[in-house]
Amino acid sequence: MLLLIVLALRRQIRFAPWLMLALLLFEILAINGLIAINGAASNPFNAILLVPLVLGFMLLPYTHATVVLLLSILAQLTQLALLSEHSHHGQMLGHYYAMVGSFVLTAALMAVLVAYFRVLLFRSEKTVNTLREKQLRDEQLLAIGTAAAQLSHDVATPVQSIRLLLEEVLEQQPQSDLILCLEQQFQRIEQHLLNWREVADDVREKRLHAYSIQELWSSLQQLMHVARPESVIDWQLVDDNRTALIHADRTILPALTSIIINACEAASLAQHSAVRISASQSNKSWLIKIINEGEALSKETLAALGSRVTPSTKGHGIGAVLSNATLEKFAGEVNWQQQGKHIITTINLPVQEPSPDA
């Protein structure tokens, strides 16, 4: 028993459950044997049997712990049949029955309480582990964001230099098709940097915008047409509510677009580039469902997708982590699941009806 108490205190050391069960059962039988020899139910030291019971519910699975409880109760009930002849008189016999009955009641209550506190401890540990994983993810996102901000700052200087050079070349060769094409592509780069600055301002100032569902839907289609023009996407907007609003900053569009791009890439790798995207509103939420074909993923991979950076030969899942963290800021939720050859991504975003005075 002392060995098991030490094991309970040093939680990193554990025997096999069957071995701990065997030790506890042997101890219960041994102590009950000593009690039977020394007065049976009249022996007041049966309370010592509560210790292996508590250890059983602390260290063993619930089925094994239940065996410990039942054996403890059965052994104590047996002590009543082993009372000596001179103990079988009125008042003392009732007292002995009360002693055994109090042990049975106390054992049952102790088992319930220890099991209850064990459940609370398990939930607390699960919450702490979740917070620890979220903290790790936030630290990784902070590092990625810092690197992205530094990169955009470093790129700004050569972009300005290239702009000056382009203006000089355009003055000398205003009709050159190659230079005009280069000018158009460079304008896209400048626009991306400008958009990044606006997004950074929104995040820094915690500035939210009220997006209508139709506005987000149209913007997603336009962005995907530019980002992946070769992908075949079937857009299905169901129950179009033009009054419902989603409150978010400018990061919501890159987050949604990144998830759709990942689906398109997975479909193209599976040699089936068609992606079906449907959206509907129900229960004050906007549900987006993305269905694409892709390679089979394990349950562990699907559970980790979007929650932490997972190394692989094709990437690290950073895009999914960024998108998931971004949508969580707006009380959204992203889930991935697999049905056969299809990967189904569901995105839930809360919607609000505009106030009457808006």
C-alpha cells in the first residue's frame, strides 16, 4: 500500500493496471484475514480498508476500481458471519452491524467522491493542455506575423526604387507592350502591399467592418478567379439573406480564400480539380461547406489540422492554422472531416441582423 501511495504521489511512474489491481486485492484479502482472526466485525480497524479503496479509484480504470469496491464490501459483509458466539447478543450485535453498514456507506461515498474529483482533474488537465496548445500556436503565429511584417517592410524600399525606374522607362518608351505589361503586374504588387497595410491597420486598431453575405460571397468569387483561374469551382449560394451581416476585419477574406485554395490544391493533386462550395444561413450563423477530393488523411491529422503546425512533405499546415486562428477571432469555427475520397471543410460564422436604426 505504501508503494502505491508513493506511485500516486510520483505520477510519472506507473505499474500496469492489472498488477496494481492484484496488489490491492491481495492487500484487501490479507487485512480482512487479520481482522477475521482478531474479532471479525467487532474489530474497529476495518477503516484501514478505505485506503486501498481510495488508491484504486485514484490509480486504476473505473472497471478495475469497481472490482476493488465490490470486494471490499463483500469482505466486510463476510465478517458478520465470522463473529464469535459470545458476540451474538442484542446491543453489541446491532453495534457490529452498524459498524459494517457505516463502512459500506462510507466506502460507496468515498468511491463516488474520488471518481468525481478524478473527472474534474481530467477536465482541468484537458483544459490546460488545450490552453498550452493554443499558446504555442499563438506564439508560432506571432513569429509568422513578425516575419511577414519585416518582409513587407524590406520589400517596400526596392518596390519604390522599381517604381521610379519604371516611370523613367515609360517616359522613354511609352508604347512598349512589354513595359506596359510589366507596369500592370507591378501595380498588382503595389496593390497587395497597400492591402496588407490596411489589414495591418485593422488588426492593430481592432477595427471591424460589417460585411453582408452577398458582399463576402462575391469577393470570394473574384479573389478565387484571380488566384486560381484554372480551378473548376461550383458556387452554390442557398437562402441568400441580403440583410444579414458578419462583423470582422479585413483578414476574413484572406482566411476564407486560403481555405478554398487549399481545397483546390488538394483536388488538383488528386487529379480531380472540381471543388464544390455551398453556403447557407441557419440559426444565426453562416455555414460554408467546401467539398473536394483528396488523399486519405488519418483521424489524428484531421484533428490537428488548423490547430497546430504539423510538418509534412507538402507543407506545414501554416495556412490552415492562420485561417483557423483568424476565424476564431470572429467567433467562427472550422472543421475538417473525410467521407470516402472527399474532404469536407465546414466553416461557421455568426451573423447578425442590422439594427433598425442603422
